[in-house]
Amino acid sequence: MTTFHLAQVNVGRIVGPLDGPELSDFVAELPRINALADRSPGFVWRLVDAGGEDSTGLRPEEGDDLLIINCSVWESVEALRNFTYHSDHLRVLSRRREWFRRMREAHQALWWVPAGHRPGTAEAMERVAMVREHGPTPSAFTFRETFPPPNPAPNPTRVSAPAPGPAPVPDPAPVTQAGRA
């Protein structure tokens, strides 16, 4: 079982309102590209707004109606990279300059999350801020410089089965934790 999955966020400032003519092709592509992501190998989850179709109704920064967010979770960097750059998503990505203003600061972050965790907008924006402030680190990175998942901590409650053989002989006097050297 995988203990960590890869979360990704990207934000973008759209060139106009989502219901405007400048974004009609982008909006028309969303259902198809989201369906492609949903059935891609290694896909786990994606953030959606109250409408449940995509995340275009969410605004990651209050008062900025042109900043939109996309956040998802994948099994690995390779799975996300394959979807992003080796599927029909690339055709839509190649048109991003038609729909989004160029951002001077980092607009993407990748980070490892425990399997089953679903990041929210605030957590995702914190990771973008980390990349902006510190560059790629194990806490928040980009496709250009990735980091492996953390080593899982040993599970202290896990008890291994006793080795086959004779039963152990109990100590005559128990030793408390404080009494050990």
C-alpha cells in the first residue's frame, strides 16, 4: 500500500470572466479534460466547487475574481507528468496563453500528502507561497525539481509475530522504562 500521494496545485489569472467570449473554448474543454484526468492511470482525486463538476467557482484569494485554482492528487509524479505532458491535456495546455495572463511568480506547487488526504484551497495556496518564497524544497516543489516522498515513520503500535521456536522465558523481575539504562 502506498503511504503518500502527490498533491498538485496550479493557479492562473484568467483574461476575462469565465462566461465571456475570451474563455468560451477553455470552458468548453473543461468537462472533457476533467474526464480524461479522472480516468488517467494514477489519478486519485480533484478539487471541485459546490457545483461538483470542476473548481472554477472557487476563488483562492478573496476579492480576486480572475484568479482560479486547480488542485488534484495523484499516485506519483510520473502519473501526473504523463497526464500533463503525454495526453490530450497537452493540446489544451498549449493554448494557455489565450486564456491566462502570464504570472511573474510561481503558479504551481507539488507536495506529498498522506494517502487519503484531500488538500483544501488554503493548504494549496500555502504550498504555492512556499515555492514563491523558498523555491523548490521537499515541502513544495515543481516538475523542474522534484523530491521523493518522505520515508514513512515506523508504526510504533505494529507488533511483529514472534519467531517460531520455543516460547520465551519471562524475566523474573520486570524492569520499568525508568529503570533501563
